[in-house]
Amino acid sequence: MKINTALILCAGYGKRLHPLTIKEPKPLLKINEITLLENCINLIQFLGIKKVIINTFYLKEKIENFIRIKNFDLDIKIINDGKKILNTGGGILNMMNSSNESDFLTLNPDTVWNKNHVETIQSMEKFYFSNQIQNILLLVNKSLSFDKKLKGDFNLLENVIKKDVQNDLIYTGCQIINKNIFDSYSVSDFSISEVWNQLINKNELYGYESIEIFYHLTNLEVYKELLKNN
């Protein structure tokens, strides 16, 4: 078993990066002269995944033009959120509905992905299929975050995600998820964290820990620091 389709979340307004994102969508901002979106697509290619679905809403024409001009050697489909912007959960479900697959890798392009993540994601994929689970999040210890102000979201006990007082692990923006998770949902404005919280309550949300440094465009200040350091 393997993942054949990756989903990239590209619909958001990127307000924490104003004024840069007033005329440019966040996924098209650059680090090392490469856009965040291309970084994301390069990771997908390194993983050997051939199909990509991207959701758009804000400044969608710019993302559509970028994909057309780049002409990546992948099967890329662009799905618009519709008349209103969807939250992360609704956006993911909307993309899934345009595919016949059951299992998907989802990526947030505001993490600066690179080749070093390949081995960890492949190990996470192996864990996902061998344990026949339906959702697993790639996490990293907050000590490995470039942005030292980021607080942890979760804890991990033998790959089962918990939440308590000492949450040392941050969600990296990468997960593997099965469409069945959304059986009780329809495409609407809801957050993926709503789904995660339900799974945590049943001890059914799983995590996999990365040991790579976590670079994430939290806001304008962090982006400027990243540009200095890369």
C-alpha cells in the first residue's frame, strides 16, 4: 500500500504576512529563490507521488498561472473552495471529493519542506498502513523549531497523540488521512483540528515524530529572519 495523491492547502489569505500577501498569495513567497509551493511540490516528487490536488481561493489566478507556467511533471488538479473560503477541514474534504483515492498525504506550504523530510514521511506512511489507522500527523519537538515563540500542540505516547499541560510537540503541516474520517461531515467551513480533537478523545489520533529542524512562516517577522538565515 502506498499514497498516490497529495493535497496542498493553498486557499488562505496569509494575513499574518501582510503587506507581502496583499498582492501575492502566501504559497508564492520565496525562500532561497524558490516559492513555498514549489518546495512542497518538489517534496511530493521526491516521495514518488504522481498526483497532486491544490485548493485555491484567495488570489487563485496567481496560483493557477504559476502551475501552468512551471508545467511540473505531475498530474496536478486545482480545486477552488467555491464562493466562500473553506477552513482546513472543509478544504481537505472538498479536494478529496474530486478523487477516487481513500488515503491522502496533506501538506501545508507554509512549512519550508526539503529532501531531508522524505525518509521520515516514508516511515510514517509505512506505520500508517501497517497499523491500519486512518490519520497520522507528522510532529516535531518545539526545541527544533526555528521560530522559538511557537508553542507545542500535542504530546505523544507510543505514537498515540495526547494533549496535556506539557505539550512539547508541534504539528508540522504534514499528515496522512483517510477519507472515512469525514463520514459525518459535508463540505463546509470547519477546521481539521475539530476532527483531530474527536479522535484524541477516542485515543485514535496518531503521530510520528520528525527530528528535522522545523522552518515555518508563522508571520512577517519570522519570514524576514528566515530570509537572513537561508
